[in-house]
Amino acid sequence: MKLLGQVATIEQAISAVETELGTLLEPFRERMQRLITMPGVSTVVAHVAVSEIGLDMARFPTVGHLISWAGLCPRNDESAGKRRSTRVRKGAPWLKTTLVQAAWAAVRTKGTYLRAQFLRLKGRRGPKKAILAVAASMLTAMYYMLRDGVDYRELGDNYFDWLDERKTVTRLTRRLEQLGYAVELKPAA
């Protein structure tokens, strides 16, 4: 009986702490709900991001400062015109690993800008560099979402095609000509 009384007392203390924690975390809930709308971002990722970065983006003058602090940008190690190392910098270890895991989840979501960015970079730079670029893009979006209080805006998987339409047309016609086809371009009616 004595042990059951101790268990009941401990459960009451836990519920009191949980209710107090719930009232203290209320200002963070809205911003974390906003972060969860991004593909690949779960509640755990949002909690880690807010706990590591905070809500006040005035600490970082630009988004580049935040990406550098997180360790998601490549090193610029050059001497006498020779590039030596482009390994990523050391940064916030919890934030960096969590964002990379979130980026892997985001690139598996079809029809998103993040997937299109990954597929675009993977062929040239490899999957590891491409996933770091996606993680940096996610952190950039988080910076503006937290700073300005705006929702995530999905650009779509065809964003890069519409970014520079002439470049896309030139690339595709060149590819068809390499395959042995004669291409004549006419605007659609």
C-alpha cells in the first residue's frame, strides 16, 4: 500500500510538471506547427530546430550566417590557386544530423521542390553533397518561416524548368539532336 501511494504521488507530480510545461511551451507551438508543413519535417525535427536555433532570428544577420553556424556549407580551403578541401564544416551536431535525416525524408516526397533539387544535383555532385544542399535549403526556408512568421510555400517539382525556360528548351533540343532526331521548334497554339 505504501508503494502504491508513492506511485500516485509521483504520477501527480508528473502531471503537474506536464501542465506547467504545456503552458510555458504555448508560444512555440504555432511556429513549430508552421515548420511541420514543410516536407520531411516531423515534430521531432521541428523541436530540434527550434531548440537549437531558437525563435529570435536577429542573432543571425543573414541566412548564410545560420547555414554556416549549422555546418551545412562547404569549406573554402584554397591556397595559391589550389582547392584543397571542400568537406563540410563542423557545426551544430544535433541540428546538422537532424536536418540531413529530414532531407532524406523530404527527397522521397514526390512532386516537391526539394526532390527536384536533389535529383538535379545528384548527377553532378553525388548524393551526399546533394543531400547537404537540400538540408541547407530546408534550413533557409526555416529561417524565413521563423523570422517572418510565414507558412512554407511549395515551389513544385517543375520550378527549375520554369526558372529559365530557354535553357531547358536548349538542353532538351540538344539532347534530342544527340539521339539523332531533327528538331524544329514551333510555339504551341
